[in-house]
Amino acid sequence: MNTENTIIPSKLTLHNDLCNIKALDANLNKNIRRNVVAGTPVIYQVPDLTQIMHIGRDKAYALMRSKAFPSIKIGSTYIVTKDKLEEWLNSVSGKDFKL
């Protein structure tokens, strides 16, 4: 089995990923924070996923391109909302997810 292309979230990594989301949310780039209108959803891009999930850039892009992942492509930019990312992490907790 090739584990290089496999993300296997455990309960521990799920907890860590959710904690990382909270930490990253608190430290979002000031330019992004400045442009956020009150009440709009927080969005993440590939660099944010690499920090939140402790994965490389290539895996983050592969995840964003995956049909099973709730990303949106706008032009050449992939985004995912914080809420959808948290829902997805909870849904795949304890399961194998292959890219």
C-alpha cells in the first residue's frame, strides 16, 4: 500500500487540525483580515491548508482538486470555507482518505 498519497486522520490529528484552525484563524494575515466584511465566512487557500493540516503544498492542491473535498475554484485559485473544512474533517475522522 502506498501511504505517500494517503491522508489518514485519527482522532488525535483531527483534534490537532481543529486546534490549528482556531490558531490560524486568530493569526490570519492582516491583509486578509482587513478585507473581511463582518458576517462573511472565513476562507482558506492552499497555504492555509498546509499550515492547518501539516501537509505539503502538492498534497494541499491535490486535496483542493479532489471531488470529495468541499473546495471552490475561482479562476486558478482554490478556496474552502472554515465551516466546510471543519465539517469535512469531522466526516473523515478515523477513515482513510486517498488522493
